[in-house]
Amino acid sequence: MPKQNADGVGHQRMMCPPKRARPSAPQAAWDFVATQGGGLELTTMLPVAVMGSVLGPRVSGANQVLQRLLNGQVPGLLNIYFPVVDVRDVAAAHVTAMTAPGAAGERFLLAADPALSMGEIAGILRARLDKAAARVPTDVIPDDAVRAGAATNPTLRSVKDELGYSRRFSTDKARRILRWDPHPSEDAVVAAGRSMVERGLVTVALSLSGSQHSGHSGPEGPSHDQSVRASA
């Protein structure tokens, strides 16, 4: 069983450290409402690792973790966990909070199921995206190797203290006040992966037979394991 950390805050640090938010910004907003807001009401949201369909040419946030897995840019799976929330549910919570009785003055944590391990995320991609997930790794990097590598690797250093920790969280307030009912985490992972494949944002490995390839099929010809850019 993973160790538990009960601080209730998710993270997106694995393989793509996010830009640090200004820690004073939320407090500054609350201070402004309290001192100069007049009748202004404020509600804030704290989404964990936001995943879901990509609508444009750029991949941001926690979706970058999935993109790197699909592109085969991750050498192995780490023993770390991600609390996930679907981007559709984040949007729905914002819209509902504007009119829901009791939402004013509240801060809502937005997360779906219990946190997914990196291995579970990789398994979902392989099971649901089939050949498009051929580059997703299956090997697990031992914790001791991660700690040893952290001495010289900034990315490993950023996650070494997260090894084996699955964060606990409660979304009871969002479910109660906003009547919030999020999608399962798996839905967010699959929607993100499929949208990136459809938009050509990941490299998909295809096996081409000699009869299908227009070039040489002999030993001197190109490799049968071709990397192609997926297109919508």
C-alpha cells in the first residue's frame, strides 16, 4: 500500500515541473474583497492535476505527463501518484459556483477518484489507446535508483520526496454545495490521450509490412518499425 499524505493538495511535478504560482495571489484576492470589494463575492477553486481533451496545438499542465508517456520520453515508471480531475469538471464547478447558494466565500478542492499511480496511468493508456500507446513504458524504476539519480538530475530531485505517497483529499464540500459529480479519473486520462493522438501531438509507432511500404523491404531498406506523426 502507498504511504499517505493527508495535506489534501495534489501535484503535477513528475517529468514536467509546473511554473510556480505566486503564493500571495489567492490571499491578495481575499484581502481585496474584504477591504475594498464592497458587495463583491469571491469563490476560489483548487483543482489537482487537470487532465482532459486538448483543444488546440499546445499541451499544458498535467497533460504534458501523458504526452511524454505516449511519446516514449519517459525511460520508466516512477512510484508516484497523481490526484486527477477532468478539465470538464473544473469548468462545470466554476460555472455552478457563480449561482450556487452557499458558494460565495468558499474555497473548493476539485479532485476525482483516489490518486492514480504512474503505473496505473500508463496501464490505462495502453489498454484504451492500443497501438497509439505502444511507446508507453512498462518498466518500473526502483525508488533507490530515483534517489541516487536525484543527486545530478533536477527532474528526479523534484519528485524523490513524493515516492510512495498517495495524497488523501476530500471533495465533500464541492459535492455538497455545488452538487459536483466528477468523471472518473480514467475518463480524463483517456480523453487527453485520444485528443493528442487525433491532433498529431504525439508520435505513434506503426509497424509497416514490406508490401505496404513503397520503398525497399529488404535488409537494406528502411526499418519496418516506422515512427509517424499521427494526424486527425
